Amino acid sequence: MNLNKSGRWLLGISIAFMALLITSPFVSFLDAVPEAIKIILSFLAILLFGLSFTLMYYHAALVKRKRMTLILSIFSGIVLAMGILSKLLYAPFAGLEIIVAVLLFSSAGLPLIIRSRYESRRNLLSKRALVLSFADLIAIILLSIGLLGRLMHWPGSTIILGLGALMLLLTFIGWNISFRKEVNLRHITEEKLRGTLIKVEENNKEITASITYAKRIQTAILPSLEFIGSHLKASFVLYQPKDIVAGDFYWAETIGDTFLIAAADCTGHGVPGAMMSVVCSNALNRSVKEFGLSDPGEILDKTRDLLIDSFSKSGEVIQDGMDISLFGITTTPDETILKWAGANNPLWYIDETGFQEVKADKQPIGESYHKQPFTTHKLSVQPGGIVYLITDGYPDQFGGPKGKKFKHKQLEELLLSVHAESLEKQHQVLLNRLHEWKGDLEQVDDICVIGIRINF
């Protein structure tokens, strides 16, 4: 039911009704209506007039309702003051003004006041607030009528006044008891919440401490930048985990005359991704150290076999795995050979011929349909060119003015703009651009970008 619409209809009816009664001396068919009936109808019209404002503003915004309540209260107060003054001066219609003021305040101002008070208390006292607010309304109406009766010397007004005062006292006691119960209940609830919060904080500290220690373990499996620098004359590693521990990792190892380096992205991030990264890193190490492989494609084949074998012992089919970009540099007295293999993640390089992308095999290191041997690509990168190994974290980062992904194309353009700079400068530019793009948004994934200048 639309109270606002009903209030507007009621307002129109009451105004028309009052206009008819005011013009009754000039309307012949109303001459037969007794004066007492006309006065009662006039009071009824005023009551409907006030009730129309209650209906129109009952569901209005709090500010609008308070403003209308103030206007109605001031207007009723002015009319009441005029009536009392007229009463003291024995002026005609003094009683009528007082009755109009009381009726208007009781039917319009008072219900809106009780409505606002109920809204402020219903969250505290729930079901009891409605009953007590309604009782307050009845009590104050009785008091208003009783006071009006006393002023107008109506019979029985003292009884009505007493009933109103008694009811108001009972509602006051009811509010007091309800507030006390609510305060006690809230105190008990706050104590329980405080105890729960302490337990949550303790558990959070323990979990954070465990994850922080796990970070030490994961950091231990990462090759040091000194180790990478001892085999590469110019390189950088941009490594930004999303959480304390990460699913992305970088890996490096030597076998004979070959130096191998990779940027890898395991399924997930955080703790699950970190656990996968340990398993995958171990499989890479075994492929090189235990099985003596140096060809990137063969290493990825063996790593996949070892990973699937590790997970098959549980009896469950586990689809988790790793995407990787694996780069190998073999240095002999006669030549330097550059080889690469990738699982889903490509290799980029920039030299005098421009930007080049070597596509990866579209399969992960792990279980997949139609598994194929990984392809080893022999690269012809001109001296001074730069090779980039990337995971998908950087291009997938949301940000910018529209909150969109950075994307591979924009990363390609950024690398083209800085590839002639030193590797240290490139690392800083990439890091600054990432923070600038991300802004206040959360990092969505682990990030790993490796740059290597070919100076052999």
C-alpha cells in the first residue's frame, strides 16, 4: 500500500471537506444540519488533515520527516498559544483554537515524532520497540485530550488525564527494563566477541608466523642473484609475490657448459601455489642433476613426467601444474648456443631486427589431454639484444584510469621503449610502471619478469 498516495488523497478530501464547512452559511442545503454536527465534522476534517501528513511523511527520508514534524509542531504550538491567550481574554472561538491545535498535533506531529523515535530504537530493542512506541503514542494522546478537557472543563477529563499519565509511566518502566536487558545482552555478546577476536588474532599470528617461515623455505630454493650474476654479465629479475609466499618462482642451474634459467608460474598463489612451486622446483633440479639433461625441451618433458609421477601416488587425478619459460645458454670456445622451450608462457626478445616472440607449446607441465614432447627452439639473437622471460602476472594486473588489465601488448610497448637502457634501469622502470598502473588496487597475481642481455 502506497501511504504517500493515500495521504495525498486524504489531504485533498479533508481540504474539500473543510472548505465546504467554511462556506456552509452560503450553501442552502446545509442549513438543515445542526451546528453541533457541523462542529464535529469540522474536528473530523482537521483530524483527517493532520493524518494525511502522517501518511505522506511516514516513509519519507529522516531529514524530510523531521523537517515536517518541526513545521507541524511549531504551527500547532502557535495555534495552541493563540487559543490559550484568547481563553484568558475571554475571546470567542478560544476553545476551538485549542481543540484544533491538540487535534492537529495528535494526528500529525506526534505520530511522526514517535515514528522517528521508533526507528532510532528498533535496532536496540527489536520487537519490543514497536509495542512500546505505540503505547507511548496512545499515552501522549490521552494526556493531550485530558489536558484539553481540563482546560475546557469537560467532564471525565481528570480520568483521561490520569490514564494517560499511568500509561506513560508504565511505558517509561517498560523502556527502562528493555534497555537494561539489552545492555546486559550486549555486554555478554561483546565479551563473547572479544574472546573470539582474541582467539582469531592468536590464530592469525600463528598462521602468519607459519607462512613467514614457509617464505624462508621457499626463498631458500630460489637461486641467489649473485649466482645468476656470476653466469650472466647483464640481467635483472623482477619478482613480486602477491602474498607472503608465491606460486611464481624463478629457477637457475648449471650443467657442464650450459647455464639454465627459467620464470615459472605454478597453479594458484599464496600457500597452495608455494607448495606447488617447491614440488616443481625439485622436479626441475632432478631433471638436470639426477638425469643429466641440458636441452630445455627434454628438461620440460622429464619435469612433467616426474610431476605426474609424484601426484599419481595419491590415487587422485590432480590437474595442478606449471607454466614455464626455460632458457639455456651453452658456451663453448667456438660458439655460444641459445636454446629455449616453453609451456604456455612465450619468450620475447628485442634486438636490431625489432621485437620477436617465440611461441610456447600450448600445454602445461602436468596432466593434460594429448600430451606432446616439448619443442626446443634454437635462437638467433644478435649481440646486444635482450631476452625476456615472463609469467602472466604483470600483463594480467588490473589498474589504470578504467581499472583494466595491463595486457601483453602494453608490456611489449613498454619493453620496446626501454630496451636500450641498462638492465638496472629497466628493472626500475618496470617496477615503477607496475605501481603506477596498480594504484590502490590489489595485486591480482604473482609477478615474475627476467631480462637477459646477450653479450657473448
